[in-house]
Amino acid sequence: MDFREVVEKRRSIRSFQKDDISNEIIEDIIDCGRLAPFAKNRQPWYFVVIRNKEKDAIVNIMEEWLRNADIKKYEKYIGHKSSVFGTSRVIREAPVIILIFYKKEEVWIEGDNLSIGAAIQNMILRATSLDLGSLWIRDTDSMKEEISKYVGFSDMELSSVLALGYANEFPSPRPRKNLADIMIYYKEEK
Ligand SMILES: Cc1cc2nc3c(=O)[nH]c(=O)nc-3n(C[C@H](O)[C@H](O)[C@H](O)COP(=O)(O)O)c2cc1C
């Protein structure tokens, strides 16, 4: 697959087959994350791989949050509670998830977040090129402290979770804004 094809083929996948992914492939994907650009020479990322039944604890933490979350507090985030539910099902079904952590240091948060986004995108595109489906997850943000504590990373911040597996669905592309509506050639004559 050429690079443009990989970019165009990628979708968020929310239904996975049961087949596991080998450690070799997982390490290849995380290695592509490691090769992403990073701000201020920080390489702020840590990756925790969780498989099969071990994921249930993460799902339980999300379900516990759903039982207790004050709906009023989340009203302004349309559908947040239900999207947490949907995402918890995806985590349950995916054979592998990767938790992406960073060491929180107030002055570097913005740069670190951008670096981590670059790493996650590298991983997602590598997964696509290997015919794997993926879902970038941030619905775990509401219960990130509990998750960090559970995996023994209390001193770090959970940025995102990446769910990986062989796709069991083939969604059409989500609509995108037109290029002409989001870019200009500044002050260039037509
Ligand atoms: C930072 C980030 C966080 C996301 N978090 C979630 C999530 O928690 N649950 C989910 O189902 N999708 C999540 N998504 C996937 C988006 O919903 C998806 O990328 C978007 O709808 C566009 O669809 P596509 O990825 O298939 O092109 C997230 C995407 C990004 C970039």
C-alpha cells in the first residue's frame, strides 16, 4: 500500500474479530510511535499493552464510572455518557489495547500532547498498513486516574487508549470538510 492509500483506507474501527495480534506486530506498531517527532527532546510517551481478559478491569472501571457519573456535569458534552458506554464495549471486544501515558509536567503539556498525537497517528497508520483496524480512544479521560492507578502508573497521565484488532466492520469514510473551505494561499494572486 502506498502512503496515500494507507491514509485514505484508515477508519475508526469499533468492531473486531477475536484473533489476537502477535507481539512482533504490536512492537512494530509501537516502534512507529517511537519514531514520531517530539517537542523539546522529551519523547514523553509510555505504552502499556493489555490483552484479552486483562482488559476487563478497564471495562469495569468505565462501567463503574457510568453508574456513578453525575449526568448534569456532562450534559454539555452531548452524548458523552453513551459514548463512554459504546467505547467500553469496543475495549471489551478488541483483542489488544495500548494505553498511552505521559509524565505530566505543567510547562510541557501542550508540546507533549502534540508529540503524543503524532506518535498515536504513526501507530494507527502502521496498523492500517498491516491490515489491522484501530480506534483512538479518549473516552477514558473521565476515569483516567482510576485506570492509571490500576495499571500502576499513578505518577503518569493517561493520554489515550488505542484499541487494535482485525476489523469486523468496514465503515464508509466519515464526511470531511472540503479542502477549499479550510485552506488558503495567503495573499497569493489567483
Ligand atoms: C483524539 C481522539 C479521540 C477519540 N476518542 C474516541 C473515543 O473515545 N471513542 C470513539 O468511539 N471514537 C473516538 N475517536 C474516533 C473519532 O470519533 C473518529 O476519528 C472520527 O469520527 C472520524 O472518523 P474516522 O476515524 O473513521 O475517519 C477519537 C478520535 C480522536 C482523534
